[in-house]
Amino acid sequence: MIRALEYAASLALVPVFGLSAVVAIDETMAFEPGLLAAAGCAILAVEMTFLSLMKIAWSPLVITAPLVAISAVSLPRLRRNRLRIGRAAGSSGLPAWSLVPGGLGVALVSMAAVTATSTSIDFVYFWGPKAQQFALHRGIDFAYLSARDNFLMHPDYPPLVPLVFAWSSLWAGFSWWAPILSAPFFVALSAWSFWRLGRRSLEGSILAGLSGLFAITLGYCLVVTNSLGNAEVFLVCWESQALALLTFQPQSKRRDLLASVMLCAVVLTKVEGAAFAMLTAAAFSVERRPAIRWGRFFRLAGIPLALLVGWIAIGHFEGIREAYSRSSPYGPFTLVHLPLVVSRVLAAGNYEAGFLPWFALLGVIALSPRPAASFRYLALSFLYFLFVVFCYVHGAGNPRDWILVSAPRLLLAPVAFLAFGAAAAWNPVESDRSS
Amino acid sequence: MRSSSPPRRQAATVAWMAACGLVLLAAEARHLRARGRFTFRRAATILSRTGATPRTSEAAILFLDAIGRQIPAGATVALLRPGYEGYQDVEDAYMAAAGRLPNCRVVPSNIRAANPPEYLASFESPAPDARYLLVSRPPGGFLYRLR
């Protein structure tokens, strides 16, 4: 029981770490748990990586003290603007029942987690072992990552997930259960941000239905693809935070900067997060005037890109480059298997339900008063699909089994694009925002 | 909150979302039920209902946890599963053991001929080897020590 409380305390601190960044950019967002968690995890990952490079051993105090001190600086600003923040965070006017559909989705994910029905094998093989080793080593163990025997553990995969697991391990020892049991919270956070940030844009019944459908779809896809404990749970949550900001908040420099913090979490979570961040930044920078277009793009993608380059440079100097190396670990680019890859990746979107997750969201777009407003999101889904295909057209070997185990998880990003595309199609002001 | 779309279109969309949501919930419930009864009781291990061979995975984790209590910290150990010694099997066994035995130095089982580890953990079946002495038979397998 005490161990569980220590875990809870360590995880509850993460949003506090994100407070400084969120308040510095837009204090009205200071009580959005999803944004705080994404910012907190990104800041925590950067700090833990920095400490490792400086050879400073991790401890709860060494990590917590500077981050809490920085967050405390933002408290006077919160106090000064409490009325404005209170108005922004105020009640949506929506009844509590509007959260019931999403709650049902989260409940089934909780059951899958606690009964170990959908545990990710990648968690058992490398996300968990890496986190455990980092916690024991009190730092990122580059010798462990570069060991020849560990090359299948994807040594240069972005560090956020093992670092967050290692962070909670510093408090209470490593638990194989904690990352799996935390999965429903990430699904809930994704849907909560959809509901909260969308409440001023969408009509009540549409918002309740769509946020519920999003939670159910996300939970369903994570469960049937055995993704609990895997980085996808984090990834899709951070992607949802970024898309919720870009879809529901009016265009402004603050919104773009806050979305860029969410994209930082995305690129630090998985390799494919870089594709998500760049495509999203490009899609939300579309503008006739080049100066504005590029300014907006760099506001959204600049910091995530810098962090990504930093991590690749660390990988280069520590001798752990693999996924980010110039030559793919799976072999050179080849179009030999292109038809097979396209057909298998398309089939991977079946999700054991006759493609229902896609049809459900496309149906909401088709029934909307402004389907054209979702064009940006449909284009993003298609471009991301092409990126997924690109990932598999490497190497001479038949990629069928590789696609079978990983493509359904990779396709979760297009599912998220479609969910927010449906929201855009039902948002009366979306057409005003499109440039 | 804004309301600018015809009520009939809205009602149709809400009905569509509700129908799709219910079908997905039912499909998820069916997926869960196919792997065991509905419960919120914690499983014995994190793989107890996952994948095509959950019983094997569960037994492997319990076996690794049991030998982890017997092998001294810092000792070298290899996990093998007789009959499953292909390249991918060796890698999978290595990574699973590396995670469950963090206090030991886990090595892949295919190096044992040239560079025998201090301990050999054989899952499911015995792995007779003249260089090794059987030290225990925890549930799920056999633990050997280098003579």
C-alpha cells in the first residue's frame, strides 16, 4: 500500500513539473491536466537526460528540487490572474452524464490492464528493462544501451518513456505493474482534454458523443493491439493534447508555443513522433504569406526539432545510433515489397472490427455540416499512412510479420487525426480559422 | 457551446456515434471475455492473459522470479528453452531474462559453449550438460550451476 502511494506521489508530481512551462506560455491553461502532464514528462525527460550527461546520479530530491522551485516561480502569476484563469477553467455547462461514454471506454481498458489481457511484449523486452536498468544505474546507462547483446532493445529510441518509468522507480522501486495500470489514465487524459478544450467549440451532445467515441476507439485500439505498457499509450495522449490545442483554441502565438511543448513530448516518446510533429506543424502552418507560414512552422516545430537533433547527437556521441542512423537497421530502401506493404498496412487498420474505428469517425465527418473543414486532418491521416508505408519498405526480407505486430499501433496517429478532424467538421468557427 | 447545425443532422450524428461506440465496446468486451472472465482482480503476472500462449508466458515469468531469488547478485546467467533455440528464440529469452533478473548479468544462451555462464536456467525441460550441476527445480524449469 505504501509502495502504491509512493508511485502515486511520484506520478502526481509530473504535472507540477509542467506547471512552469504551461503558465509561462498561457496561464489560462494552468488547470488542464493533460497539458500539464505532457509538459511535465517532457521537462522531466530533458532534466534526467541532462543529469545523466553531467554524470550526476539521480535521486528523487536531485530531480524534484529544481523543477518544483521553477514551478513555484509561476505561483504569483497564477495568483495575480486567478479571476481570468477561473473564468477560462469554468464550468462547461455540460451535465456529468456527458462523461459516461468515455468512462465506459476507460473502464474496459482498466479491466484489460488489471487482468493483463493486453500487455505489450515490447514493454517486457525493452521499455521495462531499460527503465529498470536506468533506475538501478541512477542515470541513463549508455554502456547498457550500447552493449552488443542489447541491440534488439532499440538503444537510441527516444528516452521519455523509460525515463518516466525510471522516475517512479526511484521512489518505490521498479514495478512491472505500474506502467500497465497507468494506461487507462492516459486514455482518460486524452479524452478529457478533448472534452475540456472542445467544450467552448462544440455543441453539448456532439462534444459528449465525440469525446466518448474518441475514448472508446482509443481504448479499443490499444487493447486489441496489446499496447498496454508500450510507448503508444503515452504517444497518442501527447498527440491528442497537441491536436486539442490546435483544433479548439483560436490561432495565436501562445497556442502555437503550447502546442510545440506537446510536440516536444511527442518527439521524445517514439521515433515516429518526429513524423507526427513535422506533419502536424506543416499542416497548421498553411498560409499564403511565406513569412507567416515559416514563422508559424518554426514556432510549432522549432523546439521539438531542436530536442530531436539533441537526442540524435547524444546517440551519435554515445555510440547507440540505430533507428536514427543513415542506413536503416532493417536494410536499404527498396520498392520490391511495396504492393505487399501497402496491402498489409491497409489490412492492419482492421483492428479485429472490420475497420469500424475508421468508419465510425469518417461517418461523423460525413454527417457534419462542414465536412470540408476536416480536409487538413484527412490529408494528415493520408500523409501519415504514407510515412508508415515508408517505414516498411526497407530491407530485402518479407516485412509481413513486422507489419503484423507493429502497423496497427503505428496507425493510431491517423485514428487521432480523424477524431479531431470530426471535431473540426462540427466546429462552427473552424472554417474561419482555416487559412 | 455553439449550436448552428440542424437538429435532425445532430440527432443522426449522435445516434451514429452511440451505435458505433456500443459496437466497439461490445467488441472490446468480447475480446476480453475470450481471454478470461470479467473481473477487476489483478492477474498473477503481467502476461497472464496476453498473446497466443499466455500460460507459457505466465509460467516463464514465475520461473524467472523464482530463480531470481536463488541466484546471487552479479552472477552470470543464461536462460534457454530446449527445443526453441533459433535466433529469435534466443533473443526473446535473453531480453525477457534481462528484464526479470536485473541483479544478475544475463547473457544470451547461444554463447554458453564458448563462454559458459555461472548459472543456466532451463525453462520447461531439463538441459543436461556435463559442465553444470542441477541446483534446484523451481516450478516451470530447472536451475543449473557451473561445476
